[in-house]
Amino acid sequence: MLLQLKVRDFGIIESVEWEPSPGLNVVTGETGAGKSLVVEAIEALLEGRVDDDAIRYGCDKSVIEGVFVLPEKSFPRLQGFLKENGLEADDDTLVIRCEFIRQGRSVVRVNGRAVSRKLLQELGRLLIDVHGQSQHLSLLDRHSHLDFLDAFGHTVELRQEFAAKAAELSHLEQELKSLADKERDRVRRQEFLRFQVEEIKRANLRPGEDAELEQEKAVLTQVERLKALSHQVYQALRGDGMVSAADRLNEAATALKKLAELDPRLTEQLETLTGTIYSIEDVAQQLRAYGQRLEDNPQRLEEVEARLELIRSLKRKYGENIEAVLDYMEKAEKELEELWVSEEKRSELEEARMKLKQEMGKVASKLSSARIASAKKLTSIVKKELEELNLEQVDFQVSVIQQVAEDGIPLPDGRVCAFNVDGVDNVEFLVSTNPGEPLKPLAKIASTGEISRFILALKSALSMVDRTPLLIFDEIDIGVGGRSGEVVGKKLWGLAREHQVICVTHLPQVAAFADAHYRVEKHEVGLRTVSQLQWLDGDERLGEIAAMLAGPDYTKVSLEDARLMVKRAGDWKQKVATAES
């Protein structure tokens, strides 16, 4: 609620510090005294701007400050907004301060932090409803109608369930869009990877093959030289028709055998020499066979060189050696598999989206049915409120409609409807103020005393679910007679059971229901006119109501009428409070 309002140099207000009470605060005063200036000051505090004409003549700036107290349990949405924007205070207080400087400049602070006008206006819509010349009223915003209807019908949890599914669907569709955006690149990538894998597979590589081929190539290019060298070695070791190493070793072995016969201690040396002779014989035979196998083979050399060139080409593309090339192939095959999985994932996502839409359709249908039932109930209650306010001719209806859309969600009845996070319903309050006139959106109805009472009826019907802390009605009783005025007073006091209410009125029947009564007076101080706000109690309050009944020159009879009026209102309030307790 509004704990304190400070206004300085605003219009004809030089300085006002007002501490309105909880409940119903009534502001009265003569025409032109500046009653509506209080409301205009609060509106300026919510908008964050004023015209230069609103700044008191001769002053460079006007300052308006509002101090609010907001118990967290009572207004979680408002507290959530403050926390989200880093504006929460250590306690439950909220301080809004605006300095309006000439030429359209202003400084706006919330809990000591500078904020933009836009953020202030968003905060203002959560904090205060003003029904006056500016029409700062949440009920005139059709986007708020759904919130009111869901709160009234207790369908908020069902709406949240749908919103959660809608968020899940949004996530799925983002994934599908991402996959679709990547589809062309994915196909190109798949084709490229398949080509690479097939190229490597066709080569049929094996680790170390390149080294073997290089060795084979070296042999094939040196066949004649290798044959000559192997023959030369053979001749030296075991050559025919010439003294060879084998011949000389055999001679040495014969002599050593004789030595061993004379000295058996040389037997070991004889065995070693004999073994060496056998080894040389074996090497000589191997080299002879090697030389005989060697032959010039240009075709094989060409095959080896082609194979080596293929391997070199693959290594240039995929890795520094055969092992690296094979490793690349393995990774490419794995990526191909993952790309294939992404195709499967797309199918899975599309299937999940279809299933989720069907689930959403069931929840949306249930939500729509509940809203339609709530709409009928709310319509009935509002019409009853209108009758009590002598507005039987005013018609009211809560419109709950759905829009068919091909890309929407399927409902159990076969329709496919457009949707948003709140469901498939478009909710709007419609009203007709004259018989025979068509129902129109609430925002298109002119602001008259009649529509003001209609707003009061609607507010009364929604009072338990309307979470706006402060309600302000500026001359809501225009065109209202005495009998209806008492009903208006009762409705306003009823609203004040759940909200703090400020009402600027000229009807004594309304003023009689006030929990706190204030009078605005205009005085001349020096050569300047100033407007002041005074709290009234006891005889002063009775005198003000008597003046509202009969004029400033009221009589004792008018004073007694005022006394009876206040007593009757007090007795009724006490009766209501006792019945509820």
C-alpha cells in the first residue's frame, strides 16, 4: 500500500506530505480546489514525466516521491518483478522518486536506483490502477483479461502446465530448425566423408606397407648390381676353380684336427671352426640362390611405384603415415555414423513434437472448458454487481474464442488452433452500455460516470483475485444519484477489504463509508494560490459531509443528516465485518 506521498511544486501544490491509511481513503473538496491534483501526482509518479505546465509557476522542477510497503506474501508477482530487475530493498518498502525538470527532463529512481521510464511504467501497472482521466487501468488492457479470468477460475496451475509444455515444444522446434539449417551442410559433409572413406578403403592399406614397398623398389631398380655383388661374394666364399675362403678354412680345420688329436684341449676350437665352415657354406648357398632368383621385372617395378604414389597421395590428404591415414578413416566413419544418427534424431524430434502437440491439445481443451465455465460465472457475478449499481441496461460478456490455424495444435474435437504460452484462447471483456448496442471491447467504451460504475462492478467481482495493491478512483460517481451513491460507497469499501483504495468524490454517500477522510482546500498565501490536504475526523468530518449535502452554509438539520449517514455506513460496515468473522 501507499505509505507516504510527498509532492512539491506540482500545479498549485506547494508542498504536501500525505500518509493515506489502509482501507478506503476518500478525498473531497470544492470544485477547483485541486482534489484531482493528488491523483495526477500519483499518475505522474507512475509515468515518470509531466508537461512543463504541471510544474509550479516560478519553479525549476517538481519532485514527487511515493513510499510503498509490499509484504512479499501478498504481492509475489510485484516482488518478483522488483527482484528480476534488481530493485528489491532489504525490507518490504518500495520508494519511487521522480524529479521533473523543465523542458521535459526527468530523473527517475526506484529504491535509490536510476531506472528508465519504460521500466517505471511497467512497475506502475503492477502497483496501482488509476481510473481517471489518464485511464491507467489494467482492466482496459485486454492482455490482462486472461490473467484475471484464470485467477478468478483457479486455472493458473493448468495454464502453467500448458506453458511448460509450450516451452518444451519451443525447445524441440528450435532443435528441428537448427537441424534444418544444417541439413544442406550435413548432406555435403556426408558425401565428402563417404568419398574419403571409400578412397582409403579401396587402397586396402596395411601398417608398414610403404616401408616394404620402398625396399622392394630399391631391389627392383638395382637387379644387375645385386646379382653381380652376390656372385662376387659367393665366389669369394665358395667359388669353383679358385682358392676360396671355404677352401682355406677346410685346410685350417684339417690342421687343427691333427692338433686336437695331439692335444685334446683344442677340441673346442676345432668345433667352433667346423661350425664356421658350415655357416660359410650355408651363406654361400643362400647368396647363390638369391642371385639366381634376381631377374629384371619392369612391370613389377611399375606396380610398386604406382602403389607408393597412391600411398603418398593418401598421406598428403589424411596423415603423415599409413597409421594416421587409417586413423582418419576410422574417425570419418564415426562422424558418418553420427550424421546418420542426426537424421534419426530429426525423425525422433518430429515424432516427439507431434506427440507433444497432441498432449498440449488435451491440456488446452481442458483449460478452454474451464475458462468458458469461469467466464459464464464471472459474467453472472458482474451482471449482479451492475444491477446493484442500477446499471441493468449495461450488458457484459467474457469472450473466450479460439482461432483455427494450420500450424497450431490439434484439439480432441478435431480442430487445429493457434496457440501461445497461455493456451489457445483469446480472452477479452466486452461491454455494451446501452440496450441494442453491440458488445465492444472494454477499452473502446468512453469513460463516463456510467462506465466508471461498470469498472467498479467488474473490480468488485474480481476483488479477491486482483493483485494490484492500490486502486484509485477519480470522481467515479459522476452522474450518480444519492441512492446509487450509497451502493457505490459500499462497493468501494468492499474493494478496500482486499486493497488500499483512494477515491476522489463529490458524493456524501460515498464519503460516509471512508476509513480515512481528507479534504483538499485552496488558499491564497501572499500573492500565490496553494492547495492543501487536511485529514478530517469527528466534527470536522461531519461538517464536510454536511457541506457536501447542503453547501457551505449547511444547517443543523444537514449536520444531523450527515451524522446519521456516517452512522448508517458504520453500522453496515460493522455488520459485514462481524458476519465474515
